[in-house]
Amino acid sequence: MTTTITSPIVTLTLWLLLLFSVVTWSIVVRKGWLQWRLARINRHFRQRFWEAADLVQAEAQASHADGPLARLARAGFLALHDIRAPATRTLLHHGDSHDVLENSLKQQIQKEQHRLESGLMVLASIGSTAPFVGLFGTVWGIMHALQAIGATGSASLGVVAGPIGEALITTAIGIATAVPAVLAYYYGVRRTRLYVSEMEEFAVCFLRVALRMTPSAGGAQ
């Protein structure tokens, strides 16, 4: 006689793991497409920006472009305009021009980093909890199976193996759900660090060029 696990808790656990898997792959696809798009946009913008003859042309390029580097450049130009106009300067933009511009660029880099990190915490949470959710389903399934086996009064291998094996499926599915989430999380973290490094390099070059080509801002207080 064979006992089949029909516990609603195990069924709910399997559906929850399926939801985790769908969310994981949705984020993977969305982040993968976004990172490919951002790499392409940043590469084209960086080339056009540094090919500009002066800051006016460079600002025009930034105003019509999209992507993290373009938004970073626009934040830098906005700070430059505030530095050049002492009458309308806010408290945030008082002080040495170098420090003001550098602070504006750093703030924009942090904003872009937060955008790039969107979804990574979900992947980390799924990767860390999915195995335990699967293990919970297994424990509950085994408990339910043992209760059913006790009710039949038989503990032969044929009776025990089926229900126990079926209960272990949730652990396997939990691990299978967690692995892609963990791999995608670490890959996303690595790509985010590379993008942040790219933005920091761009900010350093922008700061040096902008202050050199704006003499009146060099000693503004």
C-alpha cells in the first residue's frame, strides 16, 4: 500500500517556491537587459562627450542623452551654473568650487548606485530563504507522511520510500530556486561596482576639465 502526501502546507510551499523562481528570473531578465542597455548608452555618450570642443557642446550632449553618465554630467553642469551665479547660489553650493562640484558629483553617483542596486536585495533574500522554505516543506511533508504511515500500520520500505521521497522534493526545488538567485545577485553586485567605478572615473575627469575651463569658478567662495 502506498501513501501519497496531500498536505496543503507542502502544496503551498511548492507554490511559494514557484513564485520565488518566477520573481528571480523576472529580475534576471530585466537587470540583464538594463545592464546591456546601460553599457551601450554609456559607451556612446562617453565618446560623444569627450569629443566635444568645449563645455557648451559637452553640456548640449548631456542634455539630450540618457543613462548614468549623462545624468552625472547634467548634475555637474547644474552645480557649475550655481557656482557661476553667486546671487542665486543656495547653501548647498557655498564654499570652494572644487568641493562644491565634487560633492554634487558624489551625490549623483550615490543616486545612480541606488538605481543600479534595485532588485538585488530581492535576489539576496530569495537566495538565502528559498532553501529553508524548501526544508520546511520537507519536514512538514515527512511529518505528514509518518502520520499517514502510522495510520496504515505498515512501515515497510515500499510504504515509507514513496512519501519520504516525495517530501524531499521541496528541498530540491528550494535549492534549485536559490542557486540562480545567488548567482544573479553576485553578478549584479559585480556589475554595479564596475558601473560605479566608471562613474567615479568620469567624475574625476569632468571635475578636472570643468574647473580648468571655468577660470571664474576656481576661487569662488
